[in-house]
Amino acid sequence: MAWIKTVSASESDEVREAMLAQRPLYPAAYAGSPESAVRLPKAVLDESIVASHSLIPEALKHAFSTFGALMNPELPLSRREHELIAATVSSLNSCFY
């Protein structure tokens, strides 16, 4: 759960548009339509890393669009390799998620 104030997509058109703008960049392996991502219950959204970016929707759009572009399946690393790198970095940083 985020320890800061967050804004849900249902509370702000700007947050909803930022969330929708970045979703098409994600590979098919991250299934789910942009609409379903925006309609998450508030309790789920509050626990999401995305929610912590909701106070600055422009930053939310750019940060998660960057991630989507980096996960492009046409790049040399496979999703499995991306996940391995992410898990290793999280472990080295003692990150719980």
C-alpha cells in the first residue's frame, strides 16, 4: 500500500488518460485491456506501484511507457531474461516486491 495520497483513475481524467496511454506499449504477455487496468478496485489500485505515481499523471505516463518500450518483444532479451534480471536486482536490493 502506498503511504502517500493517491488518485484513482475514476477520480481523475488525467490519471485515467495517462494509464490508458501507456498500456498499448506493453507486450501481449502482460495481458489485460487498458480498460481493465483503469477499472481496478480502489483497494487494488492503492496497493499498486502505479498508484504511487498518480499525483503526477505526466510522470506516470512517461515512466510506465518507458517500461513498456523496454519490454518490447522485438528487443534481444526475452521476457524470461527480463524477469530474471528484475528478480536478481530486487533480491540484491532486499526489495519485497
